[in-house]
Amino acid sequence: MPSPPFVLFFDLDGTLADSCAGIVASLEHALQSCSIVPPAIDWRAFVGPPLRRMLAEAMPKLSARQLDAIVAVFRDHYSTHGLFSTRIYPGVEDLVGRLSGEGHALYVLTNKPQDPAERVLRHLGIGEHFVGVFGSDPLVVETKPDRAAAIAARLGLIPHAVIGDGLDDLAAAERVGALFFLAEWGYGARQVRKARANVNVLDRPEKFFATASYQLQSRPIL
């Protein structure tokens, strides 16, 4: 890797950590508590977007009142149970540890609300490697690209790369003029590959160094 510092935005769910089991468990609990029987759903295909959008895409017939009820029960259960089923992907701890150790500025940009995002990172034991964590605000309708641009402008950052597994991560990278690297192990990787055949692909975390090194050398250094 070239000399520091580089500004790197990492997605959380599906990129740094596999949170699917906990999310699904909390969803199933919330649906059961709200007396809603869902059709057979492969929830893994929907994980990534904000919770309300995820539910609306998976179960489009839900009413606004039902969505509100499910989200409320989900958040309570996830904060006390589901969150702790999150597992870090193999190789991620070494990746972020090495990057932060080299002096690069790492940030988390996630659709998770702020508090659970920070708690997940503490649970995984990698929070210390990140300069900042930028979660979503459940009360504010805002896309990840909009948030990325607002954060970069507010903090005066020039993001060099966004590492993620979803279309919104790709869009965030394009919005802030950063390189995008697809975490192919993530939930949304197939959709990204379908939309952008020539995307930079990481088949495992440690490939970031070999794949990104040359490309990042051409980026401006702060």
C-alpha cells in the first residue's frame, strides 16, 4: 500500500460482518409478535437496505401501521438478542487492523442506526480501528449516497474508496468520486455484479492490498 493517509469508507452488514442470522431471528420474532405470517422468504437476499425498505421489498402488502409495529419490536429484540449473533468475516480483522496500523483513516458507512452499528463493532472487537461510524437516522429519509456526500462535505474528506457489497455502496462511491471495491462475500454482491460487470471485485478481504494498491496510488492524498 502507498503512504498514508487514505480515507476509506466500509459498509458494515455483508462487508465487515455477517449479521444475517441475528437480523432474521429478530425479524421472525417481530413478525410472530405482530401476528404476521410471512410467505417463504430468503431473507439473505433482502439484507442490506434500511429495515423499513427491506421489509417493504420483501413483503410489499404490509401496511404502514404493520411496518411501524414490526420495526419497533425488531429494534428492541435486535438490541438485546439478535445483535450478538453477528460474526466477523474471516480476514476482516486483519484487513482493518493493518490498514489502521498503516495510518489510513477508516470509517463505517452503514444503513444500521447509529447505536446498534457502534455496538456491533464493539461486539466484534474492531471498533478501535475506525475513526468514525456513520449510521442511519430512522427518523430521516436519506439514501446512503446522500449521507456519504453530506459526511464528506461536513468533515472535509476526500474518500478514496468505498468497500461494500450493495448497490447503494456502489452509488455512494460514485456520488463522492471514490473507487468502489465489491465485497463479493456479501449479501448484495450478485446484484452489483449484474448491474456493473466491470466492477472491482474482492473475493476475500486480504485481496484488497493487491487489488487496490496500484489504483489508490493515483488518488489524491490528504
